[in-house]
Amino acid sequence: MHETSTDKHPLSDLAYDWITLIQNKAQALMAYDQYIKDAEAAKSPECAAFFRKVHEADKAQLAEAKQHLIAVLQGKMGAG
């Protein structure tokens, strides 16, 4: 999906990749919320703690990914 003036897709491959990653991370965070509830309902604090740990790691990665996307869209990162 290369960006050109006649291209039907106005996003570069790199921008599209970041958007897709952000969408996937956001969906995962929502799923982890449910996993935490399920673990709590099952009275498994160890599982809930692990799901919280994964949630926090993905949340931090999502924040970083947003900054990369902004840089790509502003032309500060990536070629073309």
C-alpha cells in the first residue's frame, strides 16, 4: 500500500501497520479486562494479577505506539 497521488489508499504501509497494531492492542486491553473479572470470579488472585501485569504492559506499548503513529503521520519517522 504505497502512498502515491493516484493511490486509492492515502496511508503508507507504515502508518497502516501502526494503526492496525493500535487497534489490536486496544482490543486486547478490553479482553484483558474480562479475563481479570473472570479470574476474580474464579477466586484466582494469581491469575488476576498476571492478567493485570499483561494489561499494564500492553497499555504502555499502546501509548508508545500512538507516539510512533503520530511521528509517522507528521513525516518525522519513516521514508516517503
